[in-house]
Amino acid sequence: MVSYNRSQHFSDRLLGYKSPIEIPREIKRRFYRLSGLLELADDEFTNLKVEIEEYSNSLKNQEIAMNEEIFIDSISLNEYISTSSTIKEIDEIIANLLSHVLVDKRQASESIEGLLYFNINKIYELDKAVEENKDEIIFFAKEWVKIPHFPRVISETDVAPEIERGISLLYLGYVLIGKTMDFDQIFHYLNKMAIGSYRKNLATDIINIHNKYIATHKK
């Protein structure tokens, strides 16, 4: 049975009646049936919020990069970005190179889409990719800023632009796609991720930087 307060809420908000007793008799049965469904949905959404909070707390109590069962989602990705010392190091290097200020705002969906492109589905896979490509990510960033893709802070009176923590994941994507050495595939990646305006030029830059890294890191 739907509680009176819930019924009153649904009748007021959804139908414009101050009380269920105002609803025409021939419609009232359907109203109560729908109210029951809405109450069930309301309760389930409340339960989902509790479960999401519990999931978030569980991630804070473990080394998520060591757990091979944690899939990438907005919560796990944000937790990884917040706790990874390697991500922090690379983010700070990139921010300094660009004269940007790191901020905690993040658009997780964009990062997740980019990672899925490379079939990186779990946090431990992401951590492995970051650690294995750390040197090239930093090298790439140092070369990338030499190309006039980004605005610069030109005087002490300018306000430094903001850059999101986790920016290193964008550069990880550049490095991973650059390893393909395939112009068409790189161009497709840039289009899919909606990166930059002159994507053919960017694709060429990515290949050139990867070639330079290979040439300067031959053993």
C-alpha cells in the first residue's frame, strides 16, 4: 500500500492535485497502481545511492591498482587519479610545461571513452599502461608543448588557465595511438575523441614525436 504522504506527493507533483481525494474516481485506481510503481522506483534509487556510496568507500580502503577485478568507471577512475603517485607526477609536469594550474574538476566520461578505445577496461590495466609508458608520456609532453597547440601565459599579470587532474591520461592516449604509426588510425582516434581542430597536422605531429622518442631512446 502506498503511503499517504507519497500519494499526496505524486498527485501534487505529477497531476496537479493537492490530494488524492481530488482525483476523479474512474482514474483513481490507475493512480494508486502507478503510485505504487513510483514508490518502488523511488526506494530503489535510494538503495542505489547507498550502494554507490558503499562502493566508493570500499575503493578508498584498498590499493585499487593492485586489484585485477576493479573495472573502470567514474568512481574508480577518480579514485585512481587521486591516489596514483605516477599520475600526480606526470600531471604536475604537464601543468608546468603548459603554465596551467591543476584543478580537481574531471570529465570522467571522456577519459573512460579514450581508455576503452585501447581496450583498457580495468584499473590495474590502466596502471600498467601508465607505468610502462611513463617516460614516453613525459617526453611526448615536452615535445608537444613546442608545437603551438595551446595558449600560453605570456606575463605575470595573466591568469593561468586551468587544467584537470588526470590530464596525463590524455597524453597516454597520444602515446598509445602514436605507437601504431598508422596515420589513418591516429586521425580516426583524434576524430572519435574530438581532439583538436587541425587533426591531420596533429596526427603527423604524434607520429613525428613517437619517431623522435624511438630515435633518442635506442638501447
